[in-house]
Amino acid sequence: MTTQDARTPENAAQNTADGGAQREIGWHKGYLSGTRPDIRVPVRRVHLTNGRDVTLYDTSGPYTDPNIDTDVRRGLPPLRENWIVARGDTEEYPGREVRPEDDGIRHTSPRGGLRNLDAVFPGRPRLPRRGRDGTTSVTQLAYARRGEITPEMEFVAIREGCAPEFVRDEIAAGRAVLPANVNHPESEPMIIGKNFLVKVNANIGNSAVTSSIEEEVEKMTWATRWGADTVMDLSTGRNIHTTREWVLRNSPVPIGTVPLYQALEKVDGRAEELSWEVYKDTVIEQCEQGVDYMTVHAGVLLRYVPLTARRKTGIVSRGGSIMAAWCLAHHKENFLYTHFEELCEILRVYDVTFSLGDGLRPGSIADANDEAQFAELRTLGELNRIAKSHDVQTMIEGPGHVPMHKIKENVDLQQEICDEAPFYTLGPLTTDIAPAYDHITSGIGAAMIAWWGTAMLCYVTPKEHLGLPDRDDVKTGVITYKIAAHAADLAKGHPRAQEWDDALSDARFEFRWEDQFNLALDPDTARAYHDETLPAEPAKTAHFCSMCGPKFCSMKISRDIRREHGGDLAVEAVGAGDAAVDPGVDPEEGMRRKSEEFAAAGHRVYLPVVD
Amino acid sequence: MTTQDARTPENAAQNTADGGAQREIGWHKGYLSGTRPDIRVPVRRVHLTNGRDVTLYDTSGPYTDPNIDTDVRRGLPPLRENWIVARGDTEEYPGREVRPEDDGIRHTSPRGGLRNLDAVFPGRPRLPRRGRDGTTSVTQLAYARRGEITPEMEFVAIREGCAPEFVRDEIAAGRAVLPANVNHPESEPMIIGKNFLVKVNANIGNSAVTSSIEEEVEKMTWATRWGADTVMDLSTGRNIHTTREWVLRNSPVPIGTVPLYQALEKVDGRAEELSWEVYKDTVIEQCEQGVDYMTVHAGVLLRYVPLTARRKTGIVSRGGSIMAAWCLAHHKENFLYTHFEELCEILRVYDVTFSLGDGLRPGSIADANDEAQFAELRTLGELNRIAKSHDVQTMIEGPGHVPMHKIKENVDLQQEICDEAPFYTLGPLTTDIAPAYDHITSGIGAAMIAWWGTAMLCYVTPKEHLGLPDRDDVKTGVITYKIAAHAADLAKGHPRAQEWDDALSDARFEFRWEDQFNLALDPDTARAYHDETLPAEPAKTAHFCSMCGPKFCSMKISRDIRREHGGDLAVEAVGAGDAAVDPGVDPEEGMRRKSEEFAAAGHRVYLPVVD
């Protein structure tokens, strides 16, 4: 693979004359190329002051490429369009009529109920696309099962640093999903599976109470800027269709939704008036817009609802409680369950991925791992097999609120019951006592469950349980979850994970402050915190920091030892290699012996820094 | 045990007329009494709007008791003084002369080098106290081994909710420590051991670069206000003696230090000029002031230093690097190791607890669990036995930077090597890539290591690696670590832990917003976040919140189900008890059967809320 960089290091260097660019010199957007010119995988290249480069996974989309002129009113370039068209298995078609009710507008509009697509999104008018004849499977799962490596799979392989065959095989086995609706050609392919890097989802969405379309688009780009791998639009209020359209046309990452929320809006919030017909109409509407994965609460069965009766916090999933209310109102089985195969037939012609919702997830520590939760999980296992038999990619959602000692059982059971389908969990929160800090209570659980096999983590922001996240909360949630995901990548021994930590720790030990900042998950905040105590520019290169001051710094002492006692002898030559403690040797005797060896070798301890 | 409350609920109600008191009505300071009137154990009582009380552990000291008039210039009342005197095994003595050098002042003062104690601290002049004849062991360990239950042990038993005999036995076995210098009678007894609630330490301290005495006292009271169980004063700059005196005289929690930092100040920062004499003088100085536990880097042996040569980040412990520099400069064994028994003889006459420092802890993911680290740990195991043979209470410090999959080995090995002595770890940080968020990278590791047996967690603030923590950072660090500690208490099945979560989750399910805030680890921030989206006072009692709005709230739907379908029948009567999913039963058949049962029982699902 070759590399194409949006700004070469030389160009970057020229930019130092330009005020703010001084600080941006440390990194820029680059691309890795595949077997064909239109496979260009974005990366973040961090230039270190020691002349080296560190290449990091990049989710920020074209917005961070100064060579691409982005405009939210026009949308992103349709990166995957040629790949989709070239496969020749899809067709454009007129699509479902967009109605005012789709945006929660009840009154007949002056134009007789029909709204122009232009009014929804001013960008390129576009007909929806689906599998030919409305029946052909166009899912990455179908291709993988046929042994095909799609450009999407190759893109992902380059992104993850593995073989395209491995990507294909993991998808074919159902152990990974590559969410990529044919109507969302703007998205950069990514993969969710336990044998790949752990992914993070950020939720956005307006509600009946607050927020606007612009804010949601802004939150989406902001979340991906900090590392969100997918974004779920959970809007529930007005303009739900239009908000989603704007988010999709501008999103470089897969977009997930919960169609039930919009369906409920269409029946004015009365759960009992929901029906398969309203739901199906909503699903098709969202498939045509380009939603990449959908949470479907098909596992909330009528007979499970009474299992929640003695719970501390009942049903806390919105989707779960809506379906429970419907089931009880009609005394019928959940229509998502009874129509599940029909739903599969819809999703597979757009390549929409199932995210089978855990409507009965625990909402408190007391309710974790209870009968209701695991009963639903067993049904999700059943539905997972049905979805796969229809070539529909599928992941399984998980909790919720779970104390640490009950977390592993969740992922072990899910992997067993659901044939290793990717697990996608919300945290879990490891205690209920810290509203305003639930990004942390859940970040703990998220890191652990990801280590044990969860493929994607749904973030939790500081506003969880209290309010809607604003821009700062979105960033805090994403960064917290990137930490959890990366900690899990390290613990799982992902080959690329530790390179990043090593680069940052090297920079720390060598007092390369600017490199430390540029390699940080959040360079801005790291730099700002350093500036608070030692704002002067020379402190950025000082061989100490504000914690200890110049005299006390352990790093400095450690480096002074290396300098004063260092030399060019290999460590082995001074006895370090065999200096392990032998518990059988008298400590004083051992000390004397090693001390003599050490002195005899010329007091050399640390190897010089090799560059 | 009876209870004495600083402000009765009736009094609290009277306070509602007083502006700001409206918000404080939700909780007040209370006391639990022991077998004698001077054993009064502070608690935080949260009054719920449903008329119930929740009693929480309280570390905030007299500052939160409106009946006690505190004054930082006078210091706190000497709570334990009568207990110490009554034991009759201590003596007052003139003590070591306080010198200007103790505060890092080199020039001879106009008064000939001697400074009046009044100049150090304006409160009650006090002679230091020690074990009679300067040789008697006055440690809680010595008493416990003799089978005595001290008032300190009874205080702790009430605080933890266990039998005093259990406290005594855990101390006698060396599995727990009760840090309580006879010269710090102001401190409220607390215990550190894996069979008790997990504790949190907050570091404060000025440095050569920044900070003042007032700020440090303020940080100490602020840290304990949010739940710090102990505070370490890690000051390194000027006024080190005076700062410590002010902190001690005003601290309701045990204070820890690293005497080596001050010793190094006394030799003007030149590690090679350190000596046992300077160190011993400093230890006695701090023992006489009342320091409750001291970090001693006696395990950094000369022969271990070369083991760090190939490390990514060398030696990152300040104490460890100072001792390594000394060892190498003199080519002699660490004087803390060679004089360790002499040190024990000093500590035991004041009841100062050892915190055996991990000077070779890993400072990066790459260095975790390496030979250097575990070689030192084996030496700490040896020192632990020596300390115990001198009746000195001992805990063992642990890392540092450790990826998740290497954490458990740390605590398992420490427990084995150190005869289950309490483990006291710094995090560990589970990744290096997030400077500015190391409270989170380490909070993850802290929760896990505490679950597996660590007794006390040393907090990490957002400023770690970047600067000195300010007031906000101290709070964030403490709250994050309280979350980690409590998550571990839950996972360990501590009998009292889940009550708190249950009370908060009940309040959440029943839309008792004020109770939710008052029960939160940080009521102020929880309330502020809620106010941001829904500031109106009625929203505090609204049966919905801003995430979903009034129509969509799952809690509301869940409660509506309970209301509409609820009744007074027990859950068993409607078949919930036997509604478990039988995989052998055809799903549709099962559904039909349960649906009929459900209908036959009158559609009753949820039990009514029983109050």
C-alpha cells in the first residue's frame, strides 16, 4: 500500500508562518491507498519532533482534510457510490413519498401533503436505491458468504491493518458487521467485531424538549472529530425526518436509529396505536434515507413483561417500554417479533444492519443479569439466526447497569447464545450513585466488557439520567469511551494498540512536550492543562514539569542517571540481564556481588537513547 | 447503638425559611454513638421526600457540622486525645527542635536558628508524645495482638458496620491498618483493609513552582468534603514543615507523607548528599508533628536499578529515582533498607504506619509487571515481615501504569508475597494515550484492582502528567475514585454498598428528583446538569426528564404500565414466577399460554409501590 498525504510535512512546515498553523504542524490528514485509486483510507499522521511519524485511525471524515471543501448544505461526496453501482445488483426507484407526518407535522401542508425532497435537504436530489427487483440481497454478508471481497472490505482491511480475506471471513461467519446502507454512500467503511479494534458509538438527537437540526449535525461532526466510529440519531421530536436527512448526507460514519421512536411520533405518542404497517412504513422511509443500522426491539415478548414486575427500575429502554405497553394493551405478541422475517426481507435489499435491541436491559444495579434480561437475550439469539438466514448483518445490544462482578457473564452468554455476533453494549454503568459522572461509572464497565469481547461501545455522557448532552458532553463522552475502547484493545493484545502508548510514553520520558500533546487523545485539553501551570513557551521543552519542579522530577533524575552513568555498553554487559533476584541468596551477599559487578563494569546503567 | 444528630429533621425543616438552606434540607450531619459518650461516629444522613433516611459514610469532619465552630488557625478538637492519654503508655517530651531548614530556609534567622512553634502554627502549643521511655510500642497492631479493642477500633467498627472484634482481628492479622499517630489526635479513626470498604487517598502538596499553605489546607478540607479517606501531603518546596503542621492540625483524616521529599530539600536537592542521619531526623520531625503514615522507598535495592535500564520510562517514582540516584552515587545499598529495623523502632513509638513505596513501579504500559517491579515487590514482602515483627502497621504501595489484562497479577502477587497486607495502588492507568483524562484511564484500573483486593486507591486527577491539581481537579479526582471504590464495594458484595444504589434507583424510578440529587455522590453537579435543560422548579417533580420529554419517557411508560395494569396481587399470582422461558416450548404456544394466564389474572403486571 502506498500513501497519499493531504498535506506533506514540507507543506506543513511552510505553514508555520501562518499564526494558528504553528500548533497544527504536529499532525495532518493522510491517506492509505488500496489496490485501486478510489480506495483511499483516511489516517491521522502525527509528526514527532524527533522526525518520526505515528499513524492513527481517523474517523473525522473529509472535514479535517484542508484539500476538501465541505459544505453541510451540499453534503459529503458519495465515496462509495461507484462501488455500489458497479456491483450492478441495485436499482434506483421512485421510493416512498415523503410526508409532513414524517417530520411530525400533522396539518395538511398547502401543497397537499407532499413535500419536495429539496425542502428536506438542499443538496443533490437523489432517488433511493435498493437490491434489484426489490428482492436481491445486497448485504456485505451476502457478498462475504459468496467469497467476494468488496471495496468496502478492502477499505476496512487497510484501516484495521489486516488481510482483506480476514475481514471477509469474519463477516461471513457473522462475527463482524460492516454497516453500509447503499443509500449512505458518503460513509467511510468500518467494521464492528471482536477481532477488530473496539468501536465507539455516540448518540445524538433532538427531543420534544430541546435542540435543533443544526445542533445535531454539529454534534455528529464534533463526535466523529473526537473519534466516534458510528453515530446514532435518536431524535424524537419535530423535524425528525429532516434532521436525519441532514445528518446522513453529512456523516462520514455509519448512522444508526431506533425506527420505533419515529413510528411512535406518527401515532402521536400513543403506544397502543402502533402497528406493523406504521412501523414498516417508517423502516422503509429510513432505509431509503440511508440509515446504516437499526435498533429493533423484537425480543421484548409479551410473556417476558411480567418478569420485570419486581424490578427496582422496571423497563428503562424506551423502545422496550413502548413495545411492552403495546403488547399489554393488545394482549398480543410483539409485532416486531411476529413480522421479523418480513423485516429481514426489507433490510437486506438496502444492506441495513440489525442492532437487536435489549428492551429489557437492567436500569439499575439491583436488576442486573435477571431473568427478564436473559430471557430476552435467548430470543435475540433466535432472531440472530433468522436474520442471518436472510443475509442480514446483525449485532446484539447489551446493558446497561451491571456491577463489575456480573459483567463477564453478560458477554460470555451473549457470545454463546448469539453465535458470536458482535455485542454492542451501553456502558455498562458499574454503580447507580453518581449521576453527572455516568460517563465514568460506565467507562469502567465499558473497558471491561470490551476486553472480554464486546465489539462496540455505546457512549454515555455526563448528562445521562439528567439532560440532553451538549457539545462539551458529547466530547467528554466520546473521549471517555475512546479510552475504554483503547484500554480494551491493549488488553486484547491488538497488534497496533500498544504502538500508540509507546510513542506517547517515549515522548513523555524524553520531555518532548509537543509530541505528548499531539499524540494525546485530546491534544487541546492536554496542552491547556499544561499551560495553566507553566504557560511560558520554554516550559514546552523544559526537562521538568510543574508537579515536581526542576529539582525533584523523577523523569529528570532517571534521565540524569542515564546520562551520568550511561555509556555504549549493552545492558547485558553490566549484569542487568542476570540481576534477577534469587530469593535463595542472602540479600546482603547478593547486594555486594551485584554492586561489585556494577562497579567493575564502569558504573554504566542506562543504555543511551538510540534514535 | 443510638444516634445523635447535629441537626434534627425538625430543625432542618425550620431552616427552610433561610434562603440557601432550602437546598440543604436534603441531608445533614449525624452521629452514631458507641459504648461510651466520647465515641461519636459521623455520618451523612440523607432525608428522602418519602420520609425515609439513608445513612452514608462521612469523611468531611467537623466542617460539615453546623454545631461545631471550626477555625483553621485553632485547628480541630483533639478527638482522640483522652483515649491516647488514658492508655497510659505514652509520654510527652520536649521533642526535636524545629529549625528554619525544616521549612527550606537556609539563612540563620535573627533568633539564632530556633523558631517558635507559635510561628509554625498559632493554635494550642503542644509537646509531642511518644511511647513511654521512647521504646514502648503504642501501635494499634500491638494492642490488637494483645486482644485489646481500642476506642479507635470500636469507632471504626461502627463506621464500617461490623463487630469491633472483627476490626481487632483484621488488624492483628496484618490484613488491615488503622493509621493513627498519637500526635494526630484530631483524626477520626478509619481502617484500610480488603475486608472493609475500599478507601480513597487524595494527594495535595505545594511544589517549588507553585501553591501556598492556605491553598493546601483548603484542598485538604475540600478533598475530605467529597469523600477522601486519607490525604497525602506531598509538598516539596518552601514552608514544607509549616504547611504540614497546618494540614495536620486541621485534618479529620489520616495524613500521609513521603519523608524523603523533605530530606532531599534539606540537602538542597542533591540526592548523593542524603544520609540516614538526615532522613532519620526528618522522620522524627514528621512523627512528632503527627503524620499517620509514611511512604518509605526501602525496596529500591542497588541491584534492581539496572533492571530498569531497558524500560520505556525508567524510574518514574520520585522517591524511587532519588534512592536509585543515591545508590548509584555511593555504590552502596539503599540506606532505607539497611536501616529499616531502626526505622521500625522509631515508627512504633508514635504508631506511624508504613506505606512501603513501590519506587520501581511502571510508568508506562510497556513497563508493566516487569522484572524490576516484581523484584522490588518481593523485597517489600520481606520488609513487611520485619515491620510486623516490630509491631508496626504496614501497607504496600502498588502501580502505576498497567494494561487491564495485567492488573490481577499485581494484586494476587502482592497478597501472596506480603501476607495479605493492605495493598494501596495508584490507579493503575490502563493506557498512556490520554493525558488530561488520567483520572479516567486510572479510574478504570482502580475499580478493577479494588474489586480484586486492593484496600486503598490513591487518586489521579485530570492534571496528572501535566500540572498541579487545583480545587476542581481535586474534586474530580476524588469523585472519580469514590466511584471506583464504590463499584468495587458492590462487586465484592459489601453488605452496605448496594443499599445506596438501591435508594438512588428507587428515587429515579419514582421521579423523586430531589432525592436523586441528594443521594448522588455530587449533588451539586447533578442538580446543575438537570437545571441546564429543565431549569423550572416544577421539572424537579415532573414525571419525565429532558432526554425523552413527556411523551417518550420509558420510566413514565413503565410506571404507566404499573398504574394501568397494576393491582394488589402478588407477582406469583399472575404467573411471573413461572414465566421463565422454556427453550423446549414452541415460542408461539408459550406466548399464547402466558398471554391467556396474564389475561385471566386481570391484566395485573406490576406490584404497586409499597411504602
